Amino acid sequence: MSGPQELEDPHMISSAHEVHKAFHISRREVYLAIALFIFYLLSLFVFQNIFILIIGTIALALWLTFRASHFAIDGIESLGAFAGLSAYFIGVLSSLASNTPEAVVSSLTAWRGFITLNPELVLIAVLSVVMAAGFNILLLGFVVVISARKTSVIDVPREVIEDDADLIRWTIVAMGLLFAFGILHYINQLILGASITLQYLPAVAGFMMVISYLLYAVYAVKKPIKEGRIIPKPRHTKRNSAILSVLGFVGIFIAGYLLSEAVEMAFEFVPWASIPYLDAQRIVIMAILIGAAGALPEHGIAVIAATKGKASIAIGNTLGGTIQVLLLIVGGVSIFLPLPLTAAVLLQFATAAGSLWFLIRAMTDDHRVDIFEGAMILLMQMFVFVIVLVPI
């Protein structure tokens, strides 16, 4: 009788249950992950076909991006709950984890371009960050539309009105000034009759964008939580939350490495020249695809949260993610890499400013956002993606 009793040790059962609850990976997803990994190994060592290898690498990287981001977000949300942070601010922190893939992919792609002396890869890396901001705006519109699909309107969290309004306005001003800076540079060259040279975002300006977001983060952490705000409960132990966070960020780095590798292979081996239109826009196309690959898998969690009625966390994730990309990642990248103010980049800056202005007006007039306003933001960003694909 002693043997079965030892096997049913409650501490062992509790520990196993905690581990399963922490990772919550379904059996189907385990089979999918194994199949993707086997397909990647076969494409790497057996098939010997570059196009199959690109597909296998991207497929495995996308799954790893989604799953690793989910681990990082889950861990950070629980740690934030232990710290007593509000649901909205935890959503902002989770969006910071969600934006990590964009930073990793762009950094590794730029590094590959640097060591291989390929300036086009560096340009793709920089543009992909700006395009990721566009996909964040796209998802912001999706979240509003989905959250308001039943009642036609959603109430805006108090934190947006009380804490984030000033940061949103600052972001609008910054994006508008960058757009004006780039346009005035090219107009001035035309007036002087000089040859048109590409203008870059000043590194000092990028540094100030990063500082502005860090100041907001310090303010948000130190500000006491007001009565009536939602304080979520942690879903995991502190140890499991820390493990999930570490595993998540390690997985994000590996996924970023795989995606940057796939980008380099696609840029070198896809016969772009055989299709004139694609060849002329290959840099923009690659940047859009990388931006989508970095933004959509993990920010899709916000869309899922919106479908489950968790509008507060969903809006915090997407709105916080949009501002983080524009100030923290775009600004940070421009400190170390020259960020070219091309037509596509300037158009995205103008769209970001317009979308955020549209949203802040909608939120502050009646503290609500309706489905029509979300649809307009969605269509505005889709319109920009169509425009930037037209060769100039």
C-alpha cells in the first residue's frame, strides 16, 4: 500500500498541476510545434530547396513568436499583479513584451546587413519598424470594432483619459513634426535647385522620443492607484511567472533570429527581377512583411481578449503598443541606425498622427469610442498600406 500512496504525493500533484497551468499548451499545439520543427529540420538538411527552407523557417518562427510572446506576456501580467498594478497598466506592460519581436527582428536584420555589407537589408530593417507601427494602428482599429460589435460603443478606461492623454498628444505632435521636417527638407532642395538627397531622422530627436516614453513609464509606475480601478489577481506563482517571462524573451530572440535569417534568404534568392513591379518595391514589400510578422502574431492576443469582452486590457495592449513602437522602438532604432525619411516612412508618421488625433478626440468628448470610429481608423491604415505599395 505504501507504493501507491507515495505516487499520489499531494505536493507532486500540486507541482505538476502548477506547471501545466503555467504553460497551458494544448495537445494539438504540441503536435503542431513538433510538426513545424520536423519540417524545418527536413527543409534544412533533406529537401535542399531554398524556397522550402524559407517557408519552413518562417512557419517555425511565427509559431515561436506567438508562443514565446504569450509566455512573456503571461509572466509579466502575473508579476504586475503581484506588484499591485492596475489592469490597464498591466496591458501596457504586456504590450511592451509584445513589441519585443519587432525590436529583435529589426536589430538582427540590420546586423546581418551590416556584416554582409548589404545596405538594403539595413533599410529593410529600419522600415520594418515603421511598418510595425502601422500594423499596431491596424490592430487598434480591429480591437475597437470587435469590442464594440455588440453594444456599438465601448467605455474608455479612466487611465487613458487621466494618464495617457498627454503622452498621446505628445506622440501626435512628434509624428506631425517629423512629417513636416521631412517634407520641408525636400521642398527646400527643390527651391534651391539642388540634387535631391535622402533625409534621415536625427539621432538626437530619436533619443528625445525614447526619453519622453521613459519619463511616462516612471510617472505611471510611481503614481498611486486611484480608487475604483481594476486590480487583477496573479494567475501564477512568482517563480512560475519569472520562468515564463525568461522563457518568453529567450524564445522571442530565437524567433527573431529565424525571421531575420529567412528575410536574408528571401532577399537574396527570390527572383524579384523577374517581376518588374515587385522588383521596384521589394524593399517596401519585405519591410511590410517583416512588420506584419513581428506585430500580428503576438498582438493578436489583444484581439482575442477583445472577443472575450476584456476591452480594458485589449485597448491597453494595442494603444500602449502603438505608442511604444512610435516613441521607444522607432526612436531607439534611429539612435543607432540612420532612419531614412522616405515617402513611405513620412506617410506612416502622418497616418500615426492622424489616427491618434482621431482616437483622442473620440475618447475625450464622451469617454467612449464607437464602432464607426474604430472602422475609420482601420480603413485609414489599410489605405496607407495600399498607397505605400505604389511605386513613386
